[in-house]
Amino acid sequence: MTDLRVGRGPFGCGFPPRTAWGVWLLVSLVITVCAQPARAELDPVALPAPLAAHRLLLGGDHVEDTLMVVGQYGHVLVSRDGGHEWSQADVPTRVTLTDVFMLDATRAWAVGHDATILTTGDGGRSWQVQYEDPDFDAPLLSIWFRDADYGLAVGAYGLMLITEDGGTSWDEHPVNDEDDFHLNDLVAADSGMLYMAAEAGVLYRSEDDGASWEEMPSPYEGSFFGILPLSGDSLLAYGLRGHLFRSEDQGDTWDALDTGTEGILMGGLRLGPDRIVLVGLSGTVLVSDDGGGSFELYDQQDREALVAALPAGGPDLVTIGEFGVRRRNLQQLRAAAGS
């Protein structure tokens, strides 16, 4: 692995939406393709990049002090000290990676463009390709594993893949037989319920580990980019133009929350039972200290696009986005909004 210090990276460009939602052009950093050369011209291995920690990064996960983040050009970065130091992993692809899921400190999976699925069994030091479909020409956007054998990967145009052997084989499994909405985010609640956020106001839940899905009533018709389970049956769903909704009954009913912003909300993080942080484009940071009942807006002056956040101990967190990874203190984020 290549030791790194923390540069700055470019935006990419998006894949076409199934519907008329041209907003996908606004969130192109999440689903980049055209910034890369044709597949035949790509080196099959992600090259060491001294500034990889400052280039476009799109997703991350953590287990205790071990953090993994993924992004453009097949970059995978690993920190084993809560985000202070980062190392670049050996990765056998240069396609843009969009999400990573850690089962434990050694076993993880990542997904990205060309329906690529990678896995590691050594804590992220090296990765192997488990699945890819260059003819699909669009990304997988989210991945989740129940255990070392059973997992789901979802993405553009309604694509969902299921494995029951740890990723040795993957089979397509439609969410429903009618729609091909982009499936943007797949998460599990403490109860075991699975939730998915999709485009065009679509939200799903599953009580059987994704074998079947029920469409939840939706509070609006705009795209959702994330869903965040809270304690009990509560959850948040967020997306376009600062829209944020809360449910107390596993998505049967929803209430709109005031965010004070029209910034697109991309990622959510629970820092404790009462503290929740949401991040988004144009430097949007929302903080709740009452368990997600209300939020305060702290727009960052640098307008950096943020797509996800990871805990880094106490009030510290790692933000992921346009300019890579940054370890920040929550009080500093609040102060920076007013500087």
C-alpha cells in the first residue's frame, strides 16, 4: 500500500437518467463516467497516486478505528487510526468506485461502474474483482452484506444483484417487474429491516433480507439519495433541494423537516443517540442534537461538495467528497460556517 498525505481532485460526469430528472447532471460527482477514457485504454490496475486522498471520493464505511473510502480511478484508501493517516490499496481496476461495505475489519466489498464488485479479505490492503459487466455501462451505487455469505448490490436502472456464497457468484434479482428506477442507497436498520432510497420519490423496504421488496408511501416525487435508520422504527430520507423527511413507523407515514437549504443532501451519519449529521452539495452540513427531530444548517464557506461522512471518535468526523477525505471536528464545521 502507498502511504498518502491528504490534494484536490476533479469532478466527473453522470450517466443518463431513466426519467426526465436532469438533476443527475448536478450530482455527477456521485456517478462519474465520462471523465475516464474508454475502457480499452485503461490500465487494469489503479495506479499509485500521491494525491489520491484529495481526489474525488464517493463512499465510505468503518469498523471501529478502521475506515475505508472509495472513489474515482479505482482509488481505495484505508485508515487504521480514525482518519489521521491514509494508505492507498492495490486495486485491479480503474473504474470509478461508488460505495464500500465493511463486514468487519478484514472483510469488505466495494462497487462501482461497469457493475463492478470488488472484495478484500486482508483489511483492504489488496482487492480482487468478483463481478463486472462492461456492457451494462452504468454503476452499482450501494452494497450491503448480512454475513460473510449473503449480500446485495444495487444501482442504476433498477439493477440488483444477490450473492449467497460471499460473492463468488452473483444473480440478478429485480426489485419489481415494472420500474427500473435508479437505486441509490441500501441500508439496514438495527431491527434487520432493509431500506432503499431511489429516484423519482421511490422508497422500498424489505423484511426478508432483500428477497422481496415493498414500496413505501412517498412524501414527495423528487429523487432520494439516502436513507438513515435511527433508533426503533424511526428513519430519515433525504435528497433533492434540501428535502428531508422523518418517519416514526418504518416508512408508513412521513413528516417534512425544515432544513433551511435547497442544497442536495447526499449522506447521513449518526454520531450518537442524539447527534446526527447530514452532508450535501455546495458545502451543506446539517446537525441535529435532538435525535433528528430538528436540524441546524452550517453551510461551509468553501462550498465543497460533500457526499458522505464517517465517525472519527467523539465529536470528530471524516467528510468524503469533491476534494477527498478530510478529518474535521464538529465544532470546527460549525465555526467554519460563520467565518
